[in-house]
Amino acid sequence: MKHARATNRRYLPTSPFNSTAPAPPVEDFEVADQVTHDKYGLGRVVSVEDDSALIIGFGTRLVRIMMPCAKLSKL
């Protein structure tokens, strides 16, 4: 006796099981924006490099953070 092979289920277009989670909106950072980072704490954007990296001043040190960064948020 042969077993039936499992087939992929077809979902309706409006089904919540068919869709993937929407991507979070990308934040735009500008010079002098106040930000917070999970590791470094509160800081201020010093410069923006081609929307791919930020240089942020956290107190006495400058940190270069590549974008997108889940640990960074604008205040």
C-alpha cells in the first residue's frame, strides 16, 4: 500500500497564514538627532555616511554604527 504524499496547502489571498510579517519602517537619521542604543546608552548623531553608517557621540567616545541596527532607535 502506498502512502499519499503530503502536498502544499493553498491558502486564500486574504488568509493571515499566507503572508509574511511586514518589514519594520527604516528610520532616517540626521545630524544632531538624539538616539539611544541598547549597549552604549544615550547619544547624539555626529555624522551620517551615505545612509549606511552613523557616527554617534556617546558622552566622551565616538562610535561608528552600521545601518540598519536593531539596537538603535531615535528619540
